[in-house]
Amino acid sequence: MTDAAALAAMRVAHQHLSGPRPDRPEDVVRALGAVQAQDPGQSLWALGLRTAGARLADVERALAEGRIVRTWAMRGTLHHVPAEDAGWMVDLLAARVAARLGPSAWRYHRVDHEVMDQARRTLVAGLAGGRAMTRPDVAAALAAVGIPDDRQQVYFILGYLAQTGVVCPGPPLAGVQTFVLLEEWAPRRRALAPDEAVALLAGRFFASHGPATVGDLATWSGLSMREARDGLAAVAHGLVRDVVSGQEYWRAASSDPTPDPGGGAALLPAYDELLIGYRDRSAAFARHGEVAISTYNGMFHATMVADGQVVGLWRRTLAARRVRVELRPLPGIDPAPFEAAATALGTFLGRTASVRVTGEAPRAAPAAPASWRRRAAAS
């Protein structure tokens, strides 16, 4: 590997965006370690892109059957994780996020530890036996024991109990998200000692996200730098070390990229692991320069990528039988190779895809409004 562009192209192969794909959505999640999933529709496409012959129903079924668990596993953000790994991942990574909640957060939501214990007992009793509750069901159950929802208490309580391994999102009920007990929803969870868990996480990360740095692992997972270094040390014997511009990168030993017959053109969802999974994303802009892939407040756009390089933005609009794909490529980028990518999206969704170019991708994110900057400075 000689430069940043080659590094980015290799990541495409390791993330199963080119070459042979895993057969099942849960295999994708297991290979990548975790897949960011705060936007449900976008995250389903992230799995569909990487699964051989997948349809939307296949991914939804894997979630509905509990083969993949969607929960607040890392960094206080929803992720898809393998069902068997949900327990140790929450214990290792999510619980520390909950523990860092400051007194101001508890005060704002008018919840103290006594109220949280009461909420936990109430929801454990209400969900026991394989039952599921929607958010309104949860709000009603908490209101019945004197816990109101006038300061987003339900949101705060569900997030805390998910990050401490009590509940997790379960199967949708008539299209509405439900919550279930994690120990019942993922009964075959395995227990790992902390050092074993860190090593397993590091091994999966470098195999799927490599070439990557130890700092990338820490940022992606929420591990401390010391823990990330320990994880790397535990698995480094099976990895290849590269140095690009004086920086160490690590990847799986058998990692020759498979040429992509489609020219490497892909329509990535927002928050895709190819971009969100790294502390330093500059390799994805090595050939064509920066593109505004996120807003000032951290919302990420869906991106057009060719051979690991960001070459534009895109969005979809769903109709009854069609999906309209609007492309915003950089100047000089031929949109034609992305028609096949749009067709693949349509096949995944069970719709006919149509494509049109609607403008150019912006080079820089718009500045935050003055009112937002004042609020951010005061927080």
C-alpha cells in the first residue's frame, strides 16, 4: 500500500462493498463487529449493500427474529450487533456511557437513581415472559407508578436501561418499535472477560475496517486509547502493518482487494461504516478533495463513492412501486456508473429505480446558525 487512495480502496474490499458478500445480514454484522444504526432505513441498506442477494425483507427478518440486535451498544449511539455478542458489548462499551451521565442530565429529566430503580422494576415486570412494549406502552406503565414524561423521562430511562443491559429494542409491532428484555431477546449471549472482549472487538475491527489505526479503533468503539492498544497487541500477530505518511495502519493478513466489475461505484447510506468508522476520514477525499458529507450539527448524508473516494451525495424518494434516486456528483464525475448502484437499491427495496442528477455536491458544510452557536457555547 503506497498512498491514502490505495488505503481507501482496500477498505472498500474489507467492508464487503466489493467482491464476494456474506450470505446473511447477521454475517455482515458479525464480520464488521457492529454497524451504526440510528437511522433505521439507512442502516437496513448498509446491511443490504453487503449481503449477497439480500432483499429488505431478509434484513428485517433477521432483526425481527433476534439474529441481529439493534441497541445502544457503543458511543451512546444505536448499532446493529450480533445477538450472541450483545451482552458483552453493552457491558464493555455502553455501560461506561451511562456511567458518564452527569448530574445535569439526571436533573433535567427529573430522574434520580431511586426513580430509575423503580422504572427498572416496573419494566422488568411488564416485559417478563417474552412480552414487548411500545414507547407509549412504556410511558403508560411508568405513569401508573408516578413517573411522568413531561421532561423526556421515557427517552432517558429507556436509553439508560438499554445501556446498562436491561432492555433493548425488539421486533416492530404493526410498524412501531417495541422494547424487550435483553436477556430474553438474546438468550444465547456469551460472557467474555474484559480482555477477551477487547481482543475480539479489535480483531473484528482491523479485519473489517482495516487498514486502520489504533486511534480509529478507539474512536469507533469508545474504548480508551490504552484499551485499544491492548486490543491491538492481542491480535497484531495476525495482522499486517503498513505505514503511510508516517502513520501506522493495521489490516488482515489476507487482504488483497477483489476488482469490482462495477468500477467501484456505490451509493452508501448515511452514517455508513466506510466513513463513520474512522477518526481520520481524509483517505476518502484523497483524489477529489473534501465533500460536505455532514451538517454542522453532526447529521451525515448519503454518499456517492467510487473506489473508496467520496464523489458526491445522493438521496432517495420512495413511491408505491418506485424509488427515485437523486444524484449530486462533484464536477467532472460521470454519474453513469451509479445507475447500476441505483438498480441494486431498487432490487433491495422491491421497487423500480429511476435516476436523475439534481445538482453538484457542496464542498463545505453550511455554517451553524448564530443561535445554534450560542446554545452550543453555553452548554
